[in-house]
Amino acid sequence: MNTRDPKLVALLFNECITHRNLEGLAGLMTEDHAFIDRVGKVSTPKELMVKGWKDFFVAFPHYKNTFSRIESSGNVVAIVGYAYWSAEQPYDPVLWRARIEEDLVAEWRIYDDTLENRALLRLA
């Protein structure tokens, strides 16, 4: 059961990404946390994903997400925004879906920002 608003948990998780805070990310993941990339590749559990984020932050030191819209239905949060990778790639439109369980992120999924994906996430 969630005691915090699922949107708040997703926002806190993103703050940890923006600030490359591995300890904070780990503290917000369920033990069976799943990260799903744009092509549907699943990375799990938490231990693997903490290492994955560490490597990601080394490879992309300026990466951050900017959210422009955040909606929730029950424990699922849908987000519209963009990722900033570098000065060469400053605007990458993205959709995210977070599933929150017991105030932790059980799943963090990334989608291309398309009309089909917006409909899938009920953001159309």
C-alpha cells in the first residue's frame, strides 16, 4: 500500500536521476525493480539496475529528464517530457511510466513520444 502520492515517488526518483544520486535511486527501488527501455528490453533486479545507473551516469554525465506533464491512475504514473543527453542532443521527447508499490518504484519504463504511446498511456 502506498502512503505517499505515486506522482511524488516518481518525481523523487527522477530527482535522483538528475542529480546522479545512486543511493537515492537504490532507496526508491523495490528489490525486484524492473527498468524497461524503449525497445522493451527488461533489466532487473535492483542490484543490476544500481550498477546500470552507475555506468549510465559515467557514459552520459549531463543526462537529465524534464517533465512537462504527470498523471496518475492508482499506482501507475504516466509522464510526458524530454531527456537532455548533451549539447549535441538537447531535446529528446520521451514518455515514461512508473509503477509504484509500497512507496517504491517497481517499474520504470521509457517510451518514444508517439501518438500511439500517448494513447497507450492515456495521455492523448
